Amino acid sequence: MFDGFDMNKMQDMLKDMQDKAQAMQEQVKATTYSVKGGGGLIEVSANGAGEIIDINIDDSLLEDKDSLQILLISTINDAIKMAEDNKKSQALNMFGGMNPFGGNS
């Protein structure tokens, strides 16, 4: 039933895929994404893992708490989405265009 099937070759292929996935994760996390909101009044930076690593707020927003909160939420969400989209794109490239997430890419 498994004539010509080399289990060692399959294990080597799986190990290679694991190594590539690990390298991709490290590369993605090392990437930084910066997003500006409110016409540049807020800048949020996230790493490829979607962790917020820096926030810069223009002093003029410190007097308007409501605007500050709205702009922070929006800009942070944009930075996280950018990181997530990049992770999906990297995964698609690793799988040779097959979409492991289902649906259209």
C-alpha cells in the first residue's frame, strides 16, 4: 500500500516546514509597522506579532480626552490589522499560495 514511501523523507520534509515556520515567525515579529491617525496627531507602532511597541501623541490632543480616545482606538486597530494581514500574507507565501485560512486570500 505504501510502496516507495520513504518515512524518513517525510519526516525531513516536516522538519523543514517547521524550521521555515519558526524562521517566518521570528522575521514577522522583528518587523515594525507604524500607523498615523488624526492627520498625524497620533502614531502607533506595532511589531509583527501585533504587540503595540510605541505610541506618540501630539500635545494638542491632551486637552481633548474624547478625541484622543477615539483616535487611539482607531489607530491601534489599524496597526494590529496591518500586522495580522502581513502574518497571513507570509503564511500564504510559505504554503505556496494555498490558503490555510479558508476563503479567498
